[in-house]
Amino acid sequence: MAESTFEPKITKKRVGQAIRAHLRVLKLTKKPSREEFLTIAKVAGAGILAVGAIGFVIYVLLSMLPQWVAK
């Protein structure tokens, strides 16, 4: 097998740039208000329920479909 020639170039300068970029993003963030938090939580919960419901329907169809075809 051929050896990989890719070697990550990790230097102090690149690490420092990455840390500064992350700190810049953290400075822009703010604590959400209670209303914002509840809205985000509701949307996330609805999304989780929707994905779970779709998965359950697919599971039921795939578990019952072979029985219906066999009849």
C-alpha cells in the first residue's frame, strides 16, 4: 500500500487563529430570553416527535407488509 503523504500542519499561529475565531463567535452570542428559549424548545420537540412518528410508521409498514403480501 502507498503511504499517505498528508500531514496536518499544526502550528502555533494556526492554533492561535482558531482560538481567536472561536472567541469572536462566543463574544457575539447572548443568553436567550425565556420566550426565545421556549420557542426553540417547542420547535426542537416538534421536530423530534415528527421524526419519531415517521420512523414508527415506516417500522409498522415494514413489519406488516410481508404479512399482507404472504396472504
